[in-house]
Amino acid sequence: MLCFLILFLPELALSQTFGSVELTSSATAVFQEPVTPEPTVTNWGVWGETCQYNSIMTACQKSRERFCTVAVNSTRSCTEALQDFTDCPDDQCDRWSDWEQWSQCAQPVDDRLSCKKERERQCLLSGKLCAGENMEVSDCDRQHCAPKFKSHGRQVIRISYRRKFFLVCDVEPSRTVGYQGMEVMWKRDAAYILSDLTRADPDTLRYQDELTEHETGIYTCCVRNEFGTRCRDNWDVKLSDHGPVRSKDRVVDDLLRFTVERGKNITLHCYLEGYKLEYRWFRGDGEGRNITIVKGERLQSLQITNMSKDKQGNYSCCAFDFEFGNSLFSQGYEISESENTQRKYLIITITVISLLI
């Protein structure tokens, strides 16, 4: 009888519920969405013991907090404020700004043997004093107060012959005492130019000279104070490969006139200067004609030996700088035989002729 019911009543519903899933004879599962609990907020905690300056609210305040509890994987959040503020009396807040950066190490004005750095902060209480100090001072390593230079590296400077040049020792003045306590010394090729250290000031930190072959080289500026000596060889001073021919101060417009006794010597100088010059000496008859080159004479000085009448004339020198591409004539000379010498030789000639007659 039981078998008959099972075989002939297939539509008989058999069901059993397991939790939120209901099983039926048609094997269909129905899922219900889980219920997420609402976020919960705890009660407020106690007020903090310390009052602090709130820069956003520009007020002296203390705070308290509460916490929000949210279910795992929930997308909901608390909408209530979790932090609460209340005002405090102004005298319970220092209201200081943040500390500024440390300054460079320097000598204090009233204690030049020490090396210190300092930093400051600002009191933000309007019209009132904050508790504590607005400045903090700390010791530095002494080497940080030794002289410092603004630039680094060597410069190559090319200057024409006999031109003035200036070198500036770019040492930084102390933030507190300036150049006080500093001494400066200049070197050229590791040899001191001056014999003594001199007090550093804008004048002694500037070196000036006129350039010749003797002034070329590596120039070094050394500065000393109570904390050490530092040197900077900043300049490699060289003569320019090219430069114009120039006249010396002695040059004048008029001819220099000399009378020379027969048989005597005289030396003429070419008052021109430059770098790698070649010289030519010329002689004329004084009328601008018959100008000839004095052969073999390419030096800055010309020596006329054994003066005679045929060596009289106007002499001049020309200096050439073939690389730079210019030339210049120097001071001219008018050379003549002494009249006393001519008269003496004339008397001797007449005497000899008279004796022969």
C-alpha cells in the first residue's frame, strides 16, 4: 500500500526548511538578502587634559572623541561628528608657531670665540606673552664657522699685455659680525704676493695689478679667522695670445733730437709694448724720402755705433703683432753729428792742407 502511494502520487509535496534556504520537491533554492546592522556610535570620551592652540579655529581648545562601529564589509558609515572641541582660557595655551629652520652657524656678536646656530618661533597670542622662549640656540662644530667662499672651481682669465686686471676674493661675510676677525692673503703660484696678512674688507678682498709675463699664474685667495684658514685658487691668469700694440706713457708727438760726437755710440729705444711683438727700425733723411730698413735690427732697442755723418737721419721703430693684426710706430728720433765734432775735423783738415802748401 505504501509503495503504491509513492508510485502514483508523484506530485505529493515533500518539503523541509533549512535556515533561510527552503527546499521543495522541484529543487528550487530561494536566497534572501542578509540584513546589515546600522553603524553604532559610542558615547563621548572624557575631555582631554591639555589645551592646545587650534590654528584652524584660531582658538585655545581641548577636545574629546567618540568612535564609530561598522559591520564587516558594510558600505555604511557614521554621519555624526566623532571629535568635539571646547574653548579653554587663553592663558592655558602657548599658541606658538612651528620652529623655523636653523640658521647658518656663525659667531655671536658678544662671543666671537664660539660657533653657534639659532632658530626662532612666533607667539600667536595677540597682545599677550607666551610661556617659554621664542629663540633656541645650539652649538655648532667649529669648522662650520671657518671662512666660506661663494663660488667654486677655477676660472681661466686671458688678459692683454699691460692691461689692468681685478680679482675679487668671494668669501662670504659672517652673518653676525661681517668681515670682523678675518684676515686675507693673496698668493700667486703658491707664493705669497704680500708679506703680511691684512684685515679683510672690500678693498683687501680685491686684488689689482697690471699684467706682464711676471704676473701670470694661479692666483689664490686665503682667508683666516679664529676657526681656521681656507684658500680658494679661483683664477688662472694668462696672457692673451692676441693683443693690440700700445704706446708707453713716455711717447710724445715731437721728435727726440740727439747730437752725437763722431765715433761715439747711442742707443735708441722703441717705446711700444704688447705680446710677442716683432720690431722694425727705419731711417730717413728727414724729408720723408730715402727711407730704408735698418737691416738685422729686430730688437726693441737699436744701437748706433761709431757715429759718422752717413748715420745721421730720422729714426723710428714700428712694432708688429701679426697674430692680432695691428702695428704701430713709436717715438721718432733725429740723430745728427755734433757740430763741435764737425768743426774740429774741419780745423784739422784745413791745418793739414796749409802744411802741405
